[in-house]
Amino acid sequence: MLHAETDMVKSFAGCAGRFSAEMEHAWLLNDPKAQDYELLRGGFVSLLEATVTAEEAELVLSHRVNSKHAHARLLHTATFGSDITAASAARQTASDLLDQCSLLILGGV
């Protein structure tokens, strides 16, 4: 597979993980945006399924899970952190990462 294709698959996996974290966080907070995040996550999962090869599957899944956990930590810090500066930085980082994901899909930000 070409390097650019591998980078794109990795981006799709990271975004699927990030939107999974956003969806679960929204469920935790009873936020109605959970449905929107679920749809976006599903879109990235579909892109992943269409682009990942069997040889890459394990590595891609690992990247997706790691991205989800990292994003969940950002959301936890942003929502429940007592350090206002760290919470604000985490919130901004999470938002920036989602914006990057949105740029990968048609109709994105």
C-alpha cells in the first residue's frame, strides 16, 4: 500500500476512535449530540472498512482504540478537571482534533 493510503487509513481510524469517545462522553452527560457523534463515528467506520487491508487490520484497530482512549482522557480533563487552564487546553485540543476529522469528509466543517 502507498504511504499516503496508509496515512489516510490511520486518519480514518483515529477519527473513528475520537468520535467513539465523543459519543460515549455525550451519553454519560445525557447530551443529545450523542446521536450526531454516533453517525459521524459510523461514517468513519465505513471508510475504514472500505480501505483497510487484512494485513493492516490489527494495527489499525490498535490505533483506533488508542485514539479513543486519548480523546476520552481529553474529554475527562475538559469536563471534570479542577485545573481551569488544563481543562481549557484539553477542550481546545479535543475540538481541534474533531475539526481535523470533519475536514476529511464531504460536508465537513
